[in-house]
Amino acid sequence: MRILVLNPNTSGSMTTEIAAAATEAAHADTEIICLAPRFGSVAIDSAAESYLAAVGMMDLVAGMTEAGDFDFDAVVVAGFGEHGRDALAEMLTVPVFDIAECSAHVAHLIGRRFSVVTTLARSIAPIEDRLLLAGLDAHCASVRACGLDTATVDADPEGAIQAIVEEAARAVTEDGADVICLGCAGMAGVVDAVTAKLGVPVVDGVAAAVGLAQAVVGLGLSTSKAGVYAPGPANPRSHWPISPALGVDR
Amino acid sequence: MRILVLNPNTSGSMTTEIAAAATEAAHADTEIICLAPRFGSVAIDSAAESYLAAVGMMDLVAGMTEAGDFDFDAVVVAGFGEHGRDALAEMLTVPVFDIAECSAHVAHLIGRRFSVVTTLARSIAPIEDRLLLAGLDAHCASVRACGLDTATVDADPEGAIQAIVEEAARAVTEDGADVICLGCAGMAGVVDAVTAKLGVPVVDGVAAAVGLAQAVVGLGLSTSKAGVYAPGPANPRSHWPISPALGVDR
Amino acid sequence: MRILVLNPNTSGSMTTEIAAAATEAAHADTEIICLAPRFGSVAIDSAAESYLAAVGMMDLVAGMTEAGDFDFDAVVVAGFGEHGRDALAEMLTVPVFDIAECSAHVAHLIGRRFSVVTTLARSIAPIEDRLLLAGLDAHCASVRACGLDTATVDADPEGAIQAIVEEAARAVTEDGADVICLGCAGMAGVVDAVTAKLGVPVVDGVAAAVGLAQAVVGLGLSTSKAGVYAPGPANPRSHWPISPALGVDR
Amino acid sequence: MRILVLNPNTSGSMTTEIAAAATEAAHADTEIICLAPRFGSVAIDSAAESYLAAVGMMDLVAGMTEAGDFDFDAVVVAGFGEHGRDALAEMLTVPVFDIAECSAHVAHLIGRRFSVVTTLARSIAPIEDRLLLAGLDAHCASVRACGLDTATVDADPEGAIQAIVEEAARAVTEDGADVICLGCAGMAGVVDAVTAKLGVPVVDGVAAAVGLAQAVVGLGLSTSKAGVYAPGPANPRSHWPISPALGVDR
Amino acid sequence: MRILVLNPNTSGSMTTEIAAAATEAAHADTEIICLAPRFGSVAIDSAAESYLAAVGMMDLVAGMTEAGDFDFDAVVVAGFGEHGRDALAEMLTVPVFDIAECSAHVAHLIGRRFSVVTTLARSIAPIEDRLLLAGLDAHCASVRACGLDTATVDADPEGAIQAIVEEAARAVTEDGADVICLGCAGMAGVVDAVTAKLGVPVVDGVAAAVGLAQAVVGLGLSTSKAGVYAPGPANPRSHWPISPALGVDR
Amino acid sequence: MRILVLNPNTSGSMTTEIAAAATEAAHADTEIICLAPRFGSVAIDSAAESYLAAVGMMDLVAGMTEAGDFDFDAVVVAGFGEHGRDALAEMLTVPVFDIAECSAHVAHLIGRRFSVVTTLARSIAPIEDRLLLAGLDAHCASVRACGLDTATVDADPEGAIQAIVEEAARAVTEDGADVICLGCAGMAGVVDAVTAKLGVPVVDGVAAAVGLAQAVVGLGLSTSKAGVYAPGPANPRSHWPISPALGVDR
């Protein structure tokens, strides 16, 4: 089985971390290929960047499809609360997995109420929106933010883990969560730290998505094409895919 | 007052029709400028095209802002159920209005239950999603589709009006709607035809958005920057805005 | 355009204040006429007083209609969370606007989550009820009370503003509101004070209702008569309108 | 135990029918007194009439209280979906029961999904509103109307029963109701007819309210005065109660 | 009238206390018979014990029915938030009342928002589940736990009452409850203590269920057999009822 | 990996069919052991039988645990909409999977709206209840019944498949489902028949649960013991486990 994991931002180090997390979660006989869009933003902290990432991932997949290079059994979109899954589900016949939704699914399977701990407070609303649209909000105890942006997390991983553990502790004691979902991708060591401190299961989105992708592919199932994920009509588009005109390559 | 009305697709005739509808709805002392993105799709019938339109409108506004050309009191996004309003609301200090939400607001003010009649069945879900996220779904009796795509509507406007009237009639008699919202932009004659046949108020989204934009600007209010619409952090982006590299101009 | 603004209580000073707020919010070519019922209560702090106000406003409008004096393009009911809008909407062919609902509509257009700050805690429930019935509760972060009754507010406006600002601050920091709606009519200076202290948009209900009334009338729309707002059957009533028997006049 | 049953309209024959239904449902040692307001409408088919009835019942109770004549253990408001219960609950220390809510409570106790069958279609929305505000809508399968107004029902009771039975049958087969609530007061013979035809339990609102009133009084409980039903402040009112000026008497 | 009150656990002292509470709440001419299952757990503090109790009560009733000993007009299940009511409602033609649901119904009738105060925190979720399934959660302000298990309550009733009063006080001041429901059966003195301290109505579940059972039986109504409570098909069962094989007797 | 699949009824042929379905869905290196309770009902078509099944599965697992025989990595409860998962989750440290919930999770991952097609109409409500409690109801388009009981299905499998296909077709065309979940366990051939006729993905519950069990175990996760699934207190129980007294053995 081959799974394409898409980092929605253009940060190479993030792509590497996500690839590592995905590979660790995958079966030995699953091949993980992790790619980033050919254009976009190095981090995603706004709706604008999220739309840009959605188009960047669409562009990447469209390019691969046109070139006959798309040879995967499933796609994982490794952005927590970000846009784009539905567009890829339309474009592709293989199933597409979103790490926010997959985290919530796994949390439902092992507990009663989950909280998400993300980075900046401004990411709370998009994550709540995604859970609401996915019909996965009823058992969400809270979405909380540790208050650190990507740069700070990179500069001080130990401090970041500490901040996440503290916020997760509040989710457990104040909001009644019995499962914590990590609302960011690719931070090594956080799962172990939170589990050790709080004694509750911790779900990493990339791992959850890889696990569920393997399960769904293993069941022989894929995206329903009988509804909203049917391919759209062939409306003429200008400059599509975009990346050739930008002079960028994988 | 100057209002920028954005047609999310690249169809010139659609831009012209939307401009006419907006101008007709506007006060005499309101100036309407209607523009389309510099790249994208000629019609929007899928999630993929909707994201592309969101980025196209972001690109247009970012280009104008960079060039010092952005001189408007409000922006209207003339796509029904499409993406992008939240990104523009982040980027701008003037208020941004979405025609699907504005239709629903006006429908609430004049009736108890509204139905939306859109073109293709595949557009129903995105419209439901937008109303749900906007917190405007409780009084929505139904979202219905007349089953015609853009090309057919263009080729046979009389037939299209007939199909919309029939679907609106079902919304009234079967779903209990007492207001009809037109889930597409810029069709001349539909409002009059539905009103005449069914005797219920009909809300045109572009007109509704222009009316509410004038009201909000008149109240001296604009987008709150205390929450999710605060500008995002200055993360580095590649190739932004995109259109200069594509060699396109307004 | 002529808008009839109804103060639901019988306080003359309140009528004056509401008239001033409405006039300030109106276009230059909109004429504002502000009236109070011919009988009722000088303040509305209970369900009983709210029903009395509804009948008082119905009585006033019925009297004007019978006398051929009703010549308005829209009606604004200037009671926050109070009864009566639906009855007037049944009785009249021009649209009727409720300040609680209009505040919520405007708040939706400029933010993501709004809080209402009202006077007494006992008014919280009726306001929540109105938002629920109007289908406008999903984005309501909270309804809060500053704890002062009308008399105290009149006696110490500076203290009242201070109390409202403090409660609004809690709405922003504790409940996540990014817009504040003032849940009382006619207090001069509050909007500026809250805006200045908290940096969030503040919506005054009377202004919001006048703005939306102008917008809806401008769109050529009015109350749907196809549903619940159709005029009721002509059941015989005793003593209707009531005020002639009371020997009161405007 | 003495229960005051209030017919919200001024129809003497309706008062007689309601009194009979209440008396039949009451224990032998419960005394039923059924009264109508001193002014108002002979039937209630609109929001305007419903508010008028609320004030009429408030006026009646206020008059009795002032005169020292109020000597009851509970009050039943015999209007289905109409206004006024909350105002009486504020004014009185004895518990007040609404027949729409009481029907729904009894329906919950004996089934899983109930439907209400009322007279005119225009009464559906107010009944839905009442159930929503009372928090009793989740198990409501539907509110349906048989389409006959009061005059027609009076003129042809057999035909009315037939129409109600047919609508109740649709509620059972199409909406999945396993209990029927009669959304009108005082029709003799309907309960037996529907039960006989459909084999489902049928709840008469007046009987349900008398039964629950006896139960709550028997438990030594009454309206909580710790919340929204606390008496309001003593705001000055003009012409209150209203009926003395109208020259009407019980 | 004869009411069978079922203590779901096997504690004899609890059965005695429940019988006393039920008898005190009953009319003089109502006979209360209180029984416990022939096998099961002495206290119910888990889902496993709750299922065991459901089967124990089913076994008891099945045995009585087979022996021709079942001669009651109604059954009360005296477990707060526990399983089994729906099974008994299927098996019997007389109505079956659950004390958690009956508490909530009575609370709705006398207030606007109720809180439940139960023993252990682990009982909160099952009570929330029951209210949700019963469609009685919308007016539930909170379910709170005083933190004491059954043994502690038995050993120190004064301390238990103190803990319950404190938690009820939080429900009133922090959650806005105006009615308190006691989420445990059979504790003498608690109702008086909470009422005295907090001045809000307190609902005891056993009393509420007896009161509502008397009301429903008095109305001549019983469980609808048209829906989910119809008797199931006669599937072969092994070892049913179970108790004969266990060598236990009432 | 070793997964214990529990057939909640006592039918040997059903156990065999479930074992076959589970084995087919499992990885080559996953060992499936399928067992039935030692007492109970041969089919589960009522709440009473569902509780009996829950206790039967608890008894089986308790017996294995006491005997030191419980050596599994996960448990699958193969009853659709039936009780017992929460009790087993309390009792065990390995994760427990319910086929109704797992079907819904998989359906969410591959479509937007799913319908469940079950056997008898009386099973609809319990399935709706389970989805509601699990927080998985928002995207459920409908739960439908084909109207055949177990015996009929056994006697005429071809006819049963035909009936299920027809009901699934209604779910797609009338309710807007784009995924079908089979609300019964162990029917060979149905998945292929529905998929072939309707062209929508079909989810078999046993396969879904096995797939998700493998995924969760593969992620190194298990039931959270920080909340409602913590083991209960050691309350004394009589006759527990039950089966030894019944003289039955595996």
C-alpha cells in the first residue's frame, strides 16, 4: 500500500517531521511518500493561508495526475482544521483523509469526550468549524490553544511541550476530556509527554490518519462518488495547474 | 460609498450581469465596481473551483492593496455558498459580505422559513455547509436544485426560469418555506417570475448583500478584529500574489 | 421613507432617547416617528409587562390603522427581547423589525461570536428565548446582565456605563465574544465607551434596526404573507382597540 | 384542592366544554373553576389574539388577587401554544400549567415520539415555538393541522373528528408518532375516536394539565421563585388592571 | 391503585428507604409495593452494574408475570440514570416510570433550568445520556456530583447532606439552576435541607415518579404499543427467567 | 494480534457467519476468535433481549478474566445498536468496538451522509439512540428497515437481499445517502449486491469494526480510563458471574 501524505505548508523541515510520524505509524508494508505544495506559505495560521494551501495541494495532485505520476492507494492531508480535503476527494478515486477528522474518529473510539490542543488561539475557530461540518463536534469537550506560534515551538521545543501539557491538563480537569488530540502535526515527543503527565490517551493526527487510511483501504472501500464527492463538470479554467507558470518543480 | 463586488468566476458576461444587479440595488450615491479574479474557472460547480476562486479573489485584493489601489468601503463576494469570505475579512479592514449569508439574513427579517433554490444538486451541500457555519440554518426549510447547469441556463433562460419557479413552488408547498432565496447570482427576471407565480418574497443575493453592506457601512461598523478575523502572522509565502507570474492583468 | 419606531414602554424620556438614537442612525431622507403605547408600564422588566407592551403597541397600531393614520414604510419595535413583533407583522403589510433580532443580524455580519449585555439578570432568559426562536442563537457567546435596573441607570449614567463596560469585558475575555450587542435601548454614550475600552465593535439595537429597515425597504421587500404572518381570521373581539375605553389619547 | 382553569378566549360555550373536560379528569376531591377573560377574542387564531388573551388572563388574575378572591392551589392555562403562562407564573405563588407543555410531558411518559394535531395550519408555528422554548421538541414527530377553523368545527363536529382522525393517521404512518396530542381544547369525543381508529394513546391537553397540576400540588411543589419566575419590580403601570375601565365584570 | 416500585440494587436498607419515600408521596388510596431484584449488586456505580440491574428487574417482573402474581397499575424504576425502563415498558401493558425522567418532567413544570446532584462523578455521564435520550436535556443546567459513594453516605448522612447542599448551591449560582433534582434515591432529609438552605424547589425522584404514575394512571393512559414499546417477537431464550436456576426467592 | 469478536445472541450459525466475516476482513496476522454468551436469546429484537445480551457478554468476559483466559488485544461487539459496549469498556483494559459505531465512523470517512438499513422497524429506534449517544447522528441521513425478521432472512436469503437493496435504493434517492451501512451482522452477499445495484459504498459492521480495531491497536491506543470507562467500585454482587450457576459452559 502506498499513501501520499501532503504537508499543506512549504516548510521542508515540517515535511520531514510529518513523514517521520507517518512512517512510524504505518505498517511495515505501507510505503509513505510525503510531499509539500510547489507554492504557498511556510506555515498556516490564517484562513488565507489555508485556502492557499488547499490550492497548492490541488495543484500538486493535478500535476501528478496529468503526468501519470499519481500512483497511491490513499491520501492524507496533514493540516489540522485546514481546507482542501473535499476538493481532493472530488478529484481522486482513492480515499482522502484529514488529520483533524481522523483524530476525532480515533478519540471517539477510545473515550467519551476529547479535547484538541492546538498552537495559536486563532486556530481554534477553524478547528471547531471542521469538526462541526464533519459532524464530529458533539463529543468535543473543547478546542484549546497553548498560545505558541510555529517559530516559538521550533526555537524551544521543550517549552512548547510544557505549554501543551499544561493546556491538556486544563482540558482534562476543567472540560472533562478523557482523550487529548494534538492539533498540530509533526511534533516529536509530545504524545509521550502528555501521556506520561496526564495518564490519558493522546492522539496524534498524522498517525491516526495513516492508521485509518490503512483500515479503509484494507476494507476495499473508497470515497463515495454518488454524492458531493462526484467529480465536477469540466468547466474551462485558466492557468491550471498553476505551478508550471511559476517555474517551480517538486 | 464605494462597494467592490467580486464575481468569483472568470466569466465576463457573469461579471456584467452581477454588476447590473448590484447597481440596481444600490443607492444612487453608492458606486459599484464589479471585478473578477485574474485566473480561475469560468463557472464554479465544485469544491476545487471554489477554493480556486477564493485564492483568485485573495490574489486580486492583495494585488490592489499592494498597489495602493484598494479604495472601497465594503466588499461583496458574489458566490453562493462558496469559499473566501473569511480570508478577505482577515485581509481587509472594511467589511466583507457573502451573498449566501446576506440572503439568509434578509429572509429571516421578512419571513419565518426560507428555502434556497440553486442550480445543480451538487451545490446543495456547500450551501448547507455555509448556512450551518454561519449559524443561519435553523430557519432554512430546504436547499433545492433546479438541476440545470450554467451552460443550459445561458442557452435557455426561459426554460431555466420555469425550472426555478417549479422548484420554488415545491419549497413552498412541501417544505413550508415562506421566502425564497435564489442560490445563484445574476439571473435577470427570476425574481419577478417567482414572485408573480408564488406570491412569496424572493431574495436575490447580490441585491441583499449590497443592501446590507450599505446598512453596515452606514452604521459606522466593520469586521471585528478582536477574534478570528484579526490579520494573520506574516508567514513567508512563495509566489504571492500569484497573478504577476501568470502574466495576467485586470 | 418613513419609519415608525415604537417604544414599548410608556416612559416619555425613553421615547425621546430612542427617537434620538433612531434619527441619528437614519439616512437624511428617512423620517423617524417615535411613539409609545397609550397604556402600559413605564419600564419592562417582566413577562407580564412585556405582554402588556405587546398589546399596547398592537392597540396603538390598530387605532392608527382604523383612523387611516398609518402611513409608514416600516416599523421598528424598540424593546430588547420583548414580545409583539409577530403580532404587528401579522397586522401590517409593511415590514416590522425587532431590535434584538436586528442587533444579532448585524453582529453576525461583522464578527463570529456576539454577546448581549442587558440590565437585570431577569432579562437574560427572555433575550435567550427570542434569539432561539429567531434561529440566531448559534453564534451567541452569552447574554450577560450588568445588574442595574432602569431607575439606577437613570440616576447614575456614568456608573451604568462603567458596569456595562465591565460586563462586556467579561464577555470578550471569558466567553470569546468579538462583537457586543447592547441589550437595552436608548443609552447615549455607551457605544463609544465600550468601543473605546474594549476595541470591539458595539451594536446598538435601535440603530441596527433602523439600518436594516432602510435596507429591506430599499430592496423592495416586505413581510411574507404566505406563512405565519398572514393576517388572522376576523374573530369577533370585545373592546378592541382598548384605548378608546380608557380615555387616553396620543 | 382547587384548580383555576383559564379559557384564554371569551367564548362561553368553549368555557363550558373546557370546564367539563377538566372536571372529568379531576379527582373527586378536586374543585375545578373555569373562567374566561373579561375582554378579548372569541377564538384565538393569531399571535395578536394570543397576546390579547395573555393580557386578558393577567387582568383577570390581577383583579382577583387585588380583590382577595384568588384562592386556588394551581392554575391551568387552557390555550394550546398560546402566550401567558410565564406571566402568570411570575404573578402567582401557586404553580401554573400550560396545556401544550402538559400534553407533551404526558406523551413523553407513555411513548417515544408524539405528534400534535391542531386546527388551522397557521397554529403550527406557535405550537412548535412553545415546544422549542419548553425544551420539549426533540421527541416531537410533527405538528399537523386538520385545516378546519373553530366555526367549522362547531358546525360539523362529526366532520371535524373525521378530519382529525385522518391527520392523526398520517402522523402515525408517515411521521412515526406513537402518541397523539390533541392541539385544541374541549372537543368531546375526539379522544375516543382517534384511539378507536388508530390504537395509539391520545392525550387531551386539559386533562393532562389537570392531572399534572394535581401531581405537582400533591408533591408540595410550586413554581421556583429563584429564577425567571420571580415577581418583577414594581414599575408604575397605567390603567392596570384594564377591565374596570372597560365596564366589564365576570 | 397499586404501584410496584423497583429498587434496582439488592440492598435491603435501600429498598426500605425507597419504599418509605414512595409511600409518603403516594395518595392514601395508593398501595406501594417496593421490591429488589433476586440477584445483582448492592449498589449501582457502573454501566456493568446497571445492565445487571436491568436484567435483575426484568427477571423479577418476568417471574411475577409467569406466576400470575403481577397485579399492578404502574411500575416505578427507582434507579437514577440506570437502564431497564424500556425493557419493562416492552414487557408490560401498564406504564413504567423512570425516576430520572420523572424528576426532569417535574422540574420542567416548576422552573426553567434544573440541575441534578448525584453521588459519584462517574454517574454524571449515564444521567446525561438518559436525559439526552429522553429528549429532556435542553433545560438541564448541569449534572453535578457531590463526590461521595454509597458507603460514605451511609456512614455519615449529615456530612452527605452538607456535601449535596454545597454542590446544589454551585448549581444555582454558577449554572443558573432554579430547580434541583436529587440524583439518588431514598435519602431522607436531603430535600428539606437543600430547600431550607437555597430556597429553590427540590425534586425527589421517587416522589416525582409516584406522583406522575398516579397522574398517568388517573388519566386512563398507558404505554403506547404502536411503536418501540410493542412486545418483541418470541425468540427462544435459554435459562429465562434466570433466578430459578440461582436458587433465590423473593 | 488477537481479536475477540462477540456475537451477542446464542445462535451458533450466526456465530459462524460473524466469524467468517471478521476473518475475511482481518489481516493475515490477526487471529479472530468469535464467541457467543453462555445464556441469552437466539436473536435480539427487543430492548429486553439486548440487555440480556449485554449481561451475557459481560458474564462471558468476566468468566474468562477470572479464569485467566482472557488474552486478546481488542474486543468487537457484533450487535448493531445493542447494549453492552460501555460495560465491557469499563471491565477491560483493551479497547472495545461496537459494530454500529464503527460502521458510522467508516461511513464518515468515505462519504457525506450515510443510511443504515436494518431488519425490523422496531430496531430503528435503538440504532438511532446509539448513534445519538455516540455523537455520530449528524450525518446520518436515515435508519431504515427492510421489514424482515431473522427467521425470514434465514429461510429466504435471496429475498432478503432483494428487500435490503430496495430499501437502500430509497435511502439513496429519497434521503440523500451516499454510503449504506448494513444494520445487521453476518449476511454474506449483501455488500456485493447493494454495491452492484446502487453504485455506492456499502459498509459491513463486522468488517468495519475489525478494521478499526486493528488500526487502534496498531496505534498503541486503548480505552481511556480517565473518565466514564474507569473500572467501577468493588460493590458486592450476588451470583456473579451468572453462568456457573446455570450449569453451562462454553
